[in-house]
Amino acid sequence: MISIDKRLLAVVLVVVGGLAIFVGRFILDDNESPLPKFPLSQEGQQGSPSNPKASGSSDLYTGSTDSKVPDGPQTRFAGQVIDVTTGLPVPEATVALRNYKGSIPLGHSRTRSGGYFNVEVPEVNRASVTVRAEGYAPARWLWDSESSMSGGSNTNNPSEELLLAIAPESVIWVSVEAPPSDLPTDILVESRLLEARTSNEMGATVPVPPVSMSERAQRLGGLIAGRHSVSIRSGSKVLARREIEIGEGEERDLVFRLGPSIRVSGLVLRNEIAVEGGTVQTWCRETQASATIPVDFNGQFEALLPSPGLWRFIWTSSLGNGEGTTLEQNLQTDSEVVLSLNTGRIDGRVVGPRGESVVGLQGSLFGPRPFSFTTDEDGRFLLDDVPYGTYKWVFLQLPERVFAQSRNFEVSGDQYEEFQFSGATELNVTVFRAESEYIQPKLTTVPVYLLDESGSLSPLKRTDQPEQFLWP
């Protein structure tokens, strides 16, 4: 009987099994189904495939290097980025493409030494193109396959061959001078472009996000030349706002001076009774500072103003009905302010030329607060909580054969107001038009206007007959 060493048998079995697996994989490799292709990342779309993972079955989800090429039809964008001041190419600039609304990224590319870029994205008919480069103000263009770039380059090349011009960035160094006790720790600096100085070919402005005031002089870069509104804020409060003009590639200093702070205790009254809730908005004429402050249910509010000046307080009702009042006061020290709103009640009536009631007529009163009304069966209407002031009668639709004269009245309490329409007479106006003295004139229709004492013109109302008008 032949005796076999168990250890030698184990080694032989392992070697034979390994050879079988190797030969099987070599033979069956060509018959395996191809790996599935999946949507690509932005990096893969730019021709820079990421490294596949080395372990496990995750290779089935990342795909091979060949699967980094997007499936389906493509749109190719190529062109050059140049400096608008020198005409020289801008290397290392990032050209990013998104959908037309700018919410979905499509792909991006970096310019080479000659400022050239080339990128393919899934087929689109409209896209947003944004260019960013160090030391330059970012710019954005809207591309449409059926037209040229909106606010972009004017070129005779095909639509996808783009010439994008960007300008050197303008910089504002913002600093705040204030007593230590009046200087908040969470100041944000933000800029809003009011009027651009650069040409339309340089694209639209890309908004600059707010910057935290972390240094004594905070740098606010990436701005395009023009007029900017720069503000400093703490939370929802605007501490100060200034307008500044800055040139292309220019750096300017902007200093905000705050303090001393002013503490204000306020009270809002309606007909000498404290209001219930609402908000008070503060605004300073000199510094453009503003804030919104809630009002308690006892009509009281408190505000900490960042600096002295001419301050305006605007109370708005919490009912959202347009009710409010305004107070403007020059404040230099801690103060108490009272906002008063006086209202009345209007018992109104609308009558015709002979004193008859006009039923179901819609009208309005324009004044410190607009009101609308509809007359009842007696031609009457009631309006409550009407703020004091001057109001004007307005009617969009008039009864037949009447005129509404322009009338104002003053509200100073509870009162009765009546509006009476004026009667009208029929006025026949016949106009003939002849193109030349040798052609028989033809009857035509033209508008007829009334010239009042103030010199203003108002059209006369035409009846069913084209030649007949109503004269007041």
C-alpha cells in the first residue's frame, strides 16, 4: 500500500487549484459582459479621469477609464480668455459651464499658456459660462445656440468658439472706526454693484459674497469697475452704508465711523391708545443704517442705534393692511420717541347729477393709505381707521352720461363726505379727412379732448355714435 504524506498532498492541491483558477480567468475573460457605464463626475467630463478604486467590487460602479467619456451627443466649447486691458491671454483661468439658470454644473476647464480652453459637455442649447482667474474680476455670459452670447463676446466664429474678455479686479479695503464698546464682533462686509463702468462685452457681474470683518482693514476683492454700494452689517442690522466709485484694477480705502451708540425707548399710539404689535423700521439719513424692530403688545419697543444722526422711525401694523405712521427726529443722545397715528371714520355717499343715489358703484380714496369701497342700495359706504390726511376721489368706471370732477378732501376725524357726479350734454363732432386737395374728403373718427383751466387735456367720453361725445 502506497503511503502519501498529508502535507505534500495539501501543497499539491493548492498549486493545482491556483492553476485552474488562473487558466479559467484567462479563457473566460474575453467572454465576460462589459462593465456598465455610469454618469460622470465633472472631473471625468474634462478628460481628467479619477483613479479607480483598487479593492472590492466598487470597480463595477466606478467603471473603467473608457467609461469616463460621456455617452450621447456632446456640445463642444472652446475658445480663449484674454485680459481686456492688454489683450494678452490669461493662463490658469477656470471656465465653468452650468445650465442656463446656473443651478446644475455641466463641466469646467482651465486655460493653457495661450489662454485657450476646450471642454465637452452633454448636448445643450443654452448654457451659462463663468470665468474666474486670480487677480481678475469674475464674469458670466449666457450662451444660446441660436444667438450670440448675451452680454458676451462678439465674434464671427461658430457659437461654440468663444472669446471671453475679463478685467483686472478692483479692491476695496474696508475698515471700521468705533469705540470698543460699540464695535460688534460679527460684522459682515458686502458690496452691491449699482452701475458698471466696463463694457457689455465683458459679461455680467458675478455677485461677491459677504466677507467677515476679521482684520483691521478687510479686503473686498473680485469687484468690477463702477459704482458700488458697500455696507457693514451685524446680523440683520445694517450699521452703515456708503457708495464708492472705483476704477479698473484700482484699490481704494473706505472707512466707516460708528458710535457713540444711542439707546432709544419708543411707544406707538393709535388715537392715544397703545397699538398691539407690529414692527418699527429705523433708517438714518446720514449713514444709511437700518434695522427692523418688533413692537410689543403694549406698543413699546427699544432700539440700539449705531450712531447719532437724523433717524426715521416707520411703524407698520401686524395686520398687513397697509396701516402705519412715520416719525423723523434728530437724535444725539439716548432718547424716548412717540409715534402717533390718528384715524377717523368716513360715512360717505355717492350721488348722481340730480341727487339720486348711485348703487353698486366701486370707487377708491387715494391718500396716506388707499381705501376701496362699494356703494350700497342707498349709495352709501363706511370706512374705519382712516389715517388723517388729504384724500382724492377716484372712480375707474362711471355711470352713463356723467362726469367725475377732480375733488379732494381732508380727514381730521369722524366725518361725512359726499361726492356728486356732474351731468353731461351731447356734443356732435364731425371730422372729414382729405389726403389731398384733389380727393373728395371722407368722414373719419378722431379723439376729442377737453382743455381745463389748469391746461391739462382729458379725453371726452364717446357715446354709441362715433360722432357723438359727452360734454360736461
